[in-house]
Amino acid sequence: MEFLTNEKLTIVGAAGMIGSNMAQTAIMMHLTPNICLYDPYAPGLEGVAEEMFHCGFEGVNLTFTSDIKEALTDAKYVISSGGAARKAGMTREDLLKGNAAIAEELGKNLKAYCPDVKHVVVIFNPADITGLITLLYSGLKPSQVTTLAALDSTRLRSELAKHFHISPDKVENCRTYGGHGEQMAVFASTAKIDGKPLLDIIGTPELTKEQWAEIQQKVTKGGSNIIALRGRSSFQSPAYVSVEMIAAAMGGKPFNWPAGRYCSFQGFDHIMMAMEVTITKNGCAYEEVIGTPEEMEDLKKSYAHLCTLRDEVIAMGVLPAIKDWHSINPNID
């Protein structure tokens, strides 16, 4: 059986719904035979491992442990969903304080136990901030740590496909940038509907300005809608998309959806946020984001919101002052 690599993949938070789905997805996608599941909740973790064994997968050396040193030692790829989940009535930002501390611990553990890790994907919310904290304390390069933000773009694709009653495959290049939260910037200028620019359709009977505004609202509240429908936060889509991200880093198909990445260009500085990127085995490379003046203004507002969250974490003492970041992680300007 062929795998992308034989190197070790560690899934942090594997006892949870996202983590357990990531484990199954990674095995089914044949990423690597060497997968380690970690969670501090030992009984739940063992239950997930048992489920994986009961699937009867072939050629997979699946291990599990509640010892973080054992889990991360020799890991070359890590995906972490190991934070508190969002509940009904909560925003991603409501999780800030507790998950910020978890991210600090994750970063320090990565530095201590797998300094040669090649790529880390951070999922737990608010992912822009937890990813930034993880990057700082891990000592890794900005191209090595990414966060899950593509769900907002895939949700835009879904909403447009539903509105026009067409296959999602005919909705191209949907993009949201900035924060992975309700202040994200939802772009129209990049998208095409069955080959036709979306901007040419907005304001016509096919898609009125009011309908477009409603779609944007549905995208920004896509996660809340899943909670309302299912009674719990989404887990299948974040699991699948995050595994696609790590697969790209392992040398699989390049990941071309927006992802959260550390930014220090184009007026967006000292922040992790969704940008136009490509993830490959060489890391996460970013490109310039281009939009209409109105879209770029929305992106600046989203950036400002993230800066406020970042500064809250600095005030908590989880992050040091920006001027001290380089001394903690020389790879960060």
C-alpha cells in the first residue's frame, strides 16, 4: 500500500469529534502508516483507537498515548484540535483565554519534543490567535504553522451553489480573508459562477444586493448555523479540510484555499490571519490579496479586530509585548 510519507503524524486532541474524524480521514487518505493519537482524556482516547482498530485498516501502525512527550517525539507533522469546543451562544472569541493558554503549552511542547517538525496545523478557536501563540512559542518558521480558515471560503462556495441551484464545482475561486470569525472579509471579486464573474451578477435579478448581503451573513455565521442544526459545533468539515492541509505539506496535492498564516507584509503585521496561500512540502507561501477598494477596507477592519484580540492576549500575559517576539522566536520579525 502506498503512502505519501512514512514520517510520523501526531493528532492532538484525538479523543474529540474533530480529532477522531481527522484520524479516520488521515488513514483513509493513506497519508502515512505512522500515526499517533494524543489526548489527555485517556478513556476517550482509547475508545477512538479501538474504533480505528475495529475498522480493519491495513498497513497502519496506529499508536495512542496520553503522554505528550511520547506523542510528539519524532513527529514530523502535527494537527491540533486540542482546545475547548464552541457551544451554543458562544463566539470563537469567547474561547480566547482558556485556549490561549493551551496554545502556549502546545508551542512549548513542540519546541521541546519535536523541534524538527516540518508542519503544524492549528484548528482550535480562535484559530488566528491560537495559531499565532503556537508559532511564537514553538520557535518554528512562519511557513511551518498554518491555521484552518478555509471553511469560510468553502461555506461561501456552498451558499452560492445553493442560491444558483448549480453544482458547487461550477462555483470557482470563492475567497474570504482576515479573521476566522464573524468579522471576516467576504470577497466577491474573486469568484465566478459557471464562468461568469460574480461581480457582474450582483445587483441583477439573478442575485440582488440584498441577497448577496444575506449570503455574506450566512457565511460569517456558518459555524453558528451548524450548532443550531446539529446541537454541537462542526467536526466533519474542519477534520477533512485540516487533513487536506497536512496532506499538502506531506507532498500531496497543493492546498490552494485560504489558510491562516503569519503576516508581516502589505500593512498586515504581527498577526496570523487568512490569506491567499499555497501549502506544499516546501511550506506555506503567501501571495498578495487583491480586491475592490471596499473589500480591502473590510479586510483592514478584520485585521484591526484581530489586533484587538492579540492585544488582549498580550494584556493577559500569555503573549509578551510585540517588541520581544523576536527574542522568543528568531524566525519572527
